[in-house]
Amino acid sequence: AQRVTQPEKLLSVFKGAPVELKCNYSYSGSPELFWYVQYSRQRLQLLLRHISRESIKGFTADLNKGETSFHLKKPFAQEEDSAMYYCALRRGQGNTDKLIFGTGTRLQVFP
Amino acid sequence: GAGVSQSPSNKVTEKGKDVELRCDPISGHTALYWYRQSLGQGLEFLIYFQGNSAPDKSGLPSDRFSAERTGGSVSTLTIQRTQQEDSAVYLCASSNPGIEQFFGPGTRLTVL
């Protein structure tokens, strides 16, 4: 069965510190991986998708098929990065299949 | 343009009552999804519509849950005989092939 694992429920860092939010998945095919973010009192929104290979708000994520991981990284955390982060998997690419989410990691960035 | 909208934003009901939650997707989006967000459970998939058909209902937790979509647009999620464990935030999303899913603000359901 497909599964997304985010081992950390809470990650606390100081402003300017590097951040890595871990995400591992299990799926035998070629998935599409996403990071979604939910800021306080806002709706869930897309942060990154692996096929875009973009850097958004200083965040990057590389799909490692060997380790089945899609960790989210930022070299210097900012207070405005404090939010709930969800890693998600979609079976196949470019379709409209459902998203399978991890349980989320709350990132707290202290001043 | 307008994003995904959901109503009501909050719903408090008594155990055993039926509730209906509404989702208005982004105009032109063919796919519509319902998810449930509860403490400790993260985001759970409930049901997916392509047009008015539901090819994947695998996430509906019991037969008390049902959903329909009409005109390839608005969707209603109905929960019959609500239980306290149904308390959660119910999220709707919409998309088209190849693009991301856009989420609504959610309906917070509290069952007393």
C-alpha cells in the first residue's frame, strides 16, 4: 500500500538555522511528490512539487528514489516559515488521482 | 478568480443528527476531492470525483458517509447519524489533469 511518513511531529529551530523536514514514502511505481504548507488561519497551499524542481521561499526538495525520500530543506529559516508542513504522494504523474498525505510536521522558528 | 469555497465554515451538531457540507470548486476543474483533517491523523482522503462520477470512494469511513456532485460542479458531503469521532475539519479540493490540487478553507464540524 502507498504510504507517506513524516517522522517528526514538531521541529523547532532558531531564526537563521538550517531546516530539514523529513519525508519518506512507499510506492512501487513512479509517484509525484508534493509539499503542502498551512500557515496559521490559512488554507492548505502547494509549496513544492518534485517535477518542477523549483525553489520556493528558499525551500528545496529533491526526490531520492533510492532512499524513497523527499526531504524539504531550507538553509536559513525565517520566523514566517512557522507553519504546518505536509508531504504528499500522487500515484503516477500528470493525472488527477488523490493525494496521500503524511501526518504533517509543525515547524516553529524562534526569533 | 475565485478559489475553492466551502460552507458552512463551522458546524456544531448533536450526536445522531445528519449534516451536509458543501463545496464549490474552481470553475472548470473536472476533479473534486474531499479530505478530512483531524488531530493526530493528518489529512485523510475520503472521496474523489471526476465530473459527476466517483471513481474512488475508498476513504469513506462508513456507510453513514456519502457524497454527490452535480453538474460537474458543486459537491455535497453528507454524514448521517453523526458520531463524536466525526468531529474534524473537512477539506475540499479541486484540480485538472497535470496541475496541483487547490484547497478550500474547510468546514470545522463539531459533534457534541
